[in-house]
Amino acid sequence: MSELDWPLASPSPLPQCDYGEWSATRVLIPAIYLLAFIIGTFGNAFVLCAYLNCRGKWLWRIRGHNKSEPSYRPSTSSRSVTESLIVSLALADLAFVTTLPLWAVYTALDYHWPFGSFLCRVSSYLVALNMYASVFSLAGLSVERYCVIKRRSPSKSLATVRAWYIVGCVWIAASILALPALLLRTVQEVEEHSDWLDDGEHNKNGGPQCLCDMDYSILVSLDLDPATRERAEVMWSALLGLKSTVLGFLLPLIVLLLCYCSLAHFLSRHFRLGPQPDRQRQRKLLRVVIALVLAFFLCWLPFHANKTLSDLVELDILPYSCSFDRWLVAVHPYAICLAYMNSCLNPLLYACCDPAFRRRCKRAVKLVWRRRDRESDEAGDRETGTKVELEEDKIVRNVAHNSQIGTEYCNI
């Protein structure tokens, strides 16, 4: 999937190597993708509802214009950028998890892509876009929290402008860096699987195998001989892979570590002799910081380490052996699954940067529940009123009918 494809990111397999371990992923990997899709969709959608709707007219309507209930206060300037980056992160994760059913089917069909070239390009682009947008949003979030705690917060108007500026830069940079997935991804037909799959096996419909693959041929001159062209394509694949590792992992990780280590040192020194409530807030904040850094580091490190080793082998920097390549091939899909699960953890971990998020979520759930109860009561009242009106009409008709019968009897 874009620069995250695992069979296509590995070196060319040796003929004598056995790649039969791949067959196990046809069940397990799709199941993990679908699980990540379900958790990520509901989790990130809930984050968006909590951060966007709590400040809008939607919750005002849910409250039923009840002035006696406490209302949400507008976002303070110190949390304007933080909330914007959390929303940005949730949007990136939500856009990404919507593609997971496609990749689950792709894996379950033994890496046969039946959805056409357009969805191949768009889905791959969303995967790469999520990787960069999520990492950049997290890095921006760490820098913003560092600046807010160590320096004086700007005015509300300046914070709003800065929030738009930071979020805009995050998405512009992520969109540009993810362009190779949109421009180079295409559907390629092959008559047989490569050597790392079952020999001579076609897709389950009996037709040719269709791979959603990166095509580097457009980056290579047509004047080169086939061997040189193939080597140039391998070089492009390795260089783009290293680019994603450096810009999508190493640099943001350095920013995270610098900001949070400095922040932890500052808080420890500032609150060391402070009152007990301040020390408790310090410990809670440090736990959140540690959880954020560890979640990002543990989820993405296995994939980027595996991908970097594969790229170094393609560049002939590391020696290429059958056993080493087989290990890379076996580990890589599970490393990707772990990285994808980070999109499910983000709604829980990143939202913890705002201590009011849990209270906001509880209030949002209560308000939605009250709205459902009120709508249910109103529907019941309307139904009861309709029944009463029908009964009254029936009584009136019976009275009129009895009066008519009595009049006719008197006339007789």
C-alpha cells in the first residue's frame, strides 16, 4: 500500500527460497485489518464529534435550549492549536481506516486487486497521507504543548490564526510527500504469482493476478537497457522507502523526544517543591507524555526498521541472503498491522493531552442520550395524542349515530 506495501518492498526473492509462510496471512491479516477498521472508525468519529460538535449549535439543539444546564465554555487560546491538531489527527486516521476493508479483501484474495486502478491509487494515497499527516500532527502537538507550558499563551485571535497555519502546513506537507503513491501506483496484471507465493497459482476467479503495485518505470529513461532499467527502478524504490522512513519517522521522533524530554525536565523542576495537587498533575501529565511517545515509537518502529533493512539490501549496502530475506518477508506484514493499529490508539492516547476531553465525552454522551429520550417521549406523546383523537372521533360518531336512531324511533 503505497510506500507501505510489504511484498513489493522486499528484495527480489531467490529461486531456491521457500516463501510458503505467506499463506497464513490470508486469514489473520484481513481479520486484523477489519478489527482496526471497526475500532478506528468509531473511535475517531467519536473524537471528531466530541471536539467539533461540543462547540457548535448541534449540542445547543440537543440541550433543548435549557438555560438551566451548564453550557460549554469556548475553547481557550492555549488549547486552540491542540484541539485543531487532535481534530487533524482524527481526520487523517478516519480517512485511512476507511481503506482497510479494501486491503483486507486484497490480502484475502491472495493479493489480487479487483477494485480497479482508481481505487488502487486513491487508497494507496490515503495510506501514505495518513502516515505523514498523523506523524506531523503529533510532532506539532508536542511542540505546541511545550510552547504553551514554558511560554505565555498568545491571545485567542493569534492562537486561532496559528492553529489554521500549523494545521494547513501539516496537511500541505503530508499531501506533497504522499504524491508518489498517487502518481506511481497502478494495477498490473501478472500471469502467475511471484516466487514468494504458491507456484503457478492464479487468483480465485481463475483470471490473471492483478497487483496494486508501484510502477517506477516512468521515472527511468527508456533508452537504458533492460538490466539497467531494472536496477534503476530498484534504486528508486529504495530511495523513496528511505525518504518515508526519514521524513515520516526519524525526524518527527527526534522532535517528539526533544520536546517531551525538555517538558518532563521543566515540569519536574517546576513542581518539585510545589503543593500536592501540582505534583499529582505533574505525574498525570508525565504518564500521558510517556504513553504518547511509547505508542508512537512501539507501533511504527518495527515497520520502519524492517523497511529500512529491506531498502539497504536493495542498495547492496547489506548482504542479501535467502534466510535474511525470508525473515524480512515473514515479519513485514505483521509490522504493518502494528503500525496500522496506531490509528486505533490515537483517539485514546492523543485525546488524553486535553484533560477536559473525558468530561466532554461524558457530557456529549449524556446529551445525546437525553435527546434520544426526549425524542422517544415526544414520539410517544404524539402517538398517545393520535389515539386520543381517534377515540374522541369514534365517540362523537357513536353519539351522532345513536341520536339519529333515537330521532327515527320517535318519528315512528
